[in-house]
Amino acid sequence: MTSQTCNLFVLSIIMIFFGRFASSLVLADLQNDIQKLKADFNSSLPDVADGGPIFTEKLKNWTEKNEKRIILSQIVSMYLEMLENTDKTQGHVRRISEELFTLKNSLPDGLKKLKDLMDLAKLQMSDLKIQRKAVNELFSVLQTLVETPTSLKRKRSQFQWRCKC
């Protein structure tokens, strides 16, 4: 997949997920702006292909709509950060930035959710105090899990049904 195709793929997923595909700024209109931005960043250099894609591969791992909104929120923020120090007097940069900013405002706060995940990953589960706290919260966590949408309950009931066989 070329970098242009990757960029359009990521942007189209973002726009489709947030209902902006039929907006005044259509993805096809952004294609020319993205071409100009690619020229600004010299993205046709051979080293662009080194290591493979940075966003599109990650999107494949996030399958549920709400999950995808979290990762897309991060991706949009990263694009905005990248464009922060560019010349916004250029029309193509301004249009792309404005569209990304509009999309970002329609997203949940993915950064907060990402921070929560990173905090969980840092927990020292071998720490006795952490273990005691975790045990105290176990019932609440299980209760929340039981109250989750039916898709998770269906998987659990299918698993139980298979175990009885």
C-alpha cells in the first residue's frame, strides 16, 4: 500500500466513523490537499517505506466501533500535532488541519482512555497492597463485566454451552 493510499485509508476511516463523509468537505476534495502536503514533507523518498505503515496496521487490531474511536482519536491528535508547526497560510494545510480539528472535536477523549490503559499496564500486581485493593474491587469489576453489552454475554454463554458437550 502506498503512503498516499495509507493516508486516504486512515482519513476515510476517520470520516466514515464520525459521519463526516457527506459533509461539505468530501474526502475526494482532500486528496489534492494531501498530495500537496506529501510534496511539502517529501513523502516520496524511499525511506518512507522503511518499517511499514505506522497507523493503518494498528487500526486492524481495533475492531469494535468504540475501540476504534479511541485509537482514531489518538491518530487524529498526532496528525494535528504534526501539522502544528507547518505554514497554515497555505490553503491545503489549513483545510486539512481544520478538517482534522473538526473530527477531533467529534471524538471522545481518547487521550484520557489511553492514559488509563497505560496506568493499568504500570500496576505492580506483585505488590501486596495492590493485590489487596484489587481483591476489594473484584466483585465490582465482575458486576460491570456481567452488565456489559450482549455481544460479550453471548460469547460467554456460547463458551459455557460448548463446555457442557
